[in-house]
Amino acid sequence: MVLPQTMTNHRQHLIEQLRREEASEDTEHLIDWLKDSWATFDMLKERFGEARALQLYMAYPSLSSEQAGNMCLSWTGDKQQQGASYVDAI
């Protein structure tokens, strides 16, 4: 997958900032994980669209039963529209 040049430049800039702020082996591991995370998000976005990808990517680790039920109900309509409203609520 080829990323748009502006996206690549922005991500590279963020990585350079991390390295300047704290140059360490741990930072390099974090950067590796961040790159993997970005690649995963890009695949989700390509497959499901941006709103649904954000919903999947930003999901809470756990929810109350009421919160989970409300989110499940909100996904029964137009996926893009419902996903966008969920993302806006985060």
C-alpha cells in the first residue's frame, strides 16, 4: 500500500519528534508499534471506510452493558452515517 505523500511526511515528522524528545531503545520499540498501528488503521480504513475504521480502532477496552447495547443498536442503519455519529461522540 502506498500512502499519500502528505500522510507519509506527517507520520515521519511525528516519529522524528518522538526521537528528539526521548532517544532510547524503548522509544524505538514504541515507534515500531506505532508504524504497525498505522498500517493496521490504514487497512481498516481501506476495507471499511474511515468512520467504521475509527469506530473499530478507537473502541473502548470495556463498556457497561447499557453502553454496549446502545452502540450495537446504533450500527443497524446506514453504516457510514452511524459510524460517523459514533466517531463524533468519542
